[in-house]
Amino acid sequence: MGSVRNLELGSSQCNHCSTRCQLRISEPDSKKYGAGQLLKLKLDFHVHTTASSDAHTRPDELVPRCKERDLDGLAITDHNVLAREVPSELLIIPGIEVSSRDGHIIGLGVSDAVPRGLSADETILQIKRLGGVSIVVHPYDFLRSALNPEILTTMPDAIEVINSASMLHSITWKRARTFAEKRRLPQTAGSDSHIPETIGKAYTIVDVESRNVASVLDAIRNGQVAPEGRPYHFSDRIRKIIR
Ligand SMILES: [Zn+2]
Ligand SMILES: [Zn+2]
């Protein structure tokens, strides 16, 4: 079982992330290849744990699953609650999936929780104020609280163009990608996993200068990201229901 530590909210922030993120920057930068060279990381930016009422993955299951799936890490993005139990191994990014009144938006690396029920524009601005990166997730999706990004007057840092849980993904993923290309926004992918078995079904390849949270957030902002992944199998959906 991987070790889990509780992180306290800090009162000060760096330029790009919270003190909480700084606390996570503890791993040796063993794979940095020298000045000017970037390191490629494989990260699932959308994972739920038992802090979400509809999810079954315990925080201590995250690191073993990452290792099984050859992931360098992931983002914990529970519904309307900021991750407080963050495994100390690998690169685990504290995040939150906010229920804006217009649809779901993820904040990565925020220093505090973002209230639900704000407009999408206000939610994006609040994530920015809290030092985080905003990602519009599963846009255009059917049967879920999904944002139509065309209503936005404030652009997010990125658009999630691959979400493994999307229904009719051949339609929604394409629409998301078209919007992101038109607005020249970075494109990310995430599994939207609610059970351990689906972690890593989608992931983002991120080019970073260093193996830490601040570098990952900067890489998203700078568009040094490439989305990859596939949709759930029917059996994945059944497995979640019968848990
Ligand atoms: Zn969602
Ligand atoms: Zn989600």
C-alpha cells in the first residue's frame, strides 16, 4: 500500500501554484536530460477517488495503478472537493472537478476549493485566482453536465478532447478538438475514472522541464501537451455500476 499524507493548505503561493504544490515537489529530478531538453511524462488528468460519492477508488490504490499502467502520475479531480489525501509517491496533482452552473470544469493545482454553482466564466477566473490551471472537461457530452464552450467569454487554459467516459465519443471528441483547434487552446485527455480498473484509459503526454507539479501546470498553459486514449468498454461501465 502506498503511503498517504495529509497536506495542509499553505498561506503563501508561488507564481504558478499553491504551497501545497510546492510540498509535492520532493522527488529527485532523476530523468532530466540536461539544459534545454524536455522530459516526456504520461499523466491521467482526470481521476476520481472515494471523496466523490459516485467513485470507488481509494487514494492508496492510485500509485499501484499508475505503476501498472506505466503512468508517471495523475490528477485527483473529485467532484467539488479538493484532494486532501495525496499519495507522496509519483507525481500526483491535487485538483477538483467543479460543477459550474454551465457544466463541469477542472481546476488543477488550485490552492483552495472553488465553489460550485458559479457561471463557467466565473469558475475559470476563480481557478486562475487560486493559481490553478482550468480545463473544460467532456465538453458537448450527452447525459452529463457538460459545457458548450462556445458560450464562454473567458477561455480556459485547456480543453479535454478525450474523455474515456464520453457517450457517443466519435461525435463529442471531434467537436471538442475542433473547438480547441479553432481557439488554439491546448488539448488534454483524461480517463474520468471512478474505479481503479479504468485509470490510464486516457492520458496526456506532457513535455516538462522538471518532474514536478509547477512544471506540469506550466506545460499545460504553454500547450506542451498531446492527448491520447480510448473510450471505456461496455464492461468498464458495467463494472462501475455493480460495485
Ligand atoms: Zn464531469
Ligand atoms: Zn469527472
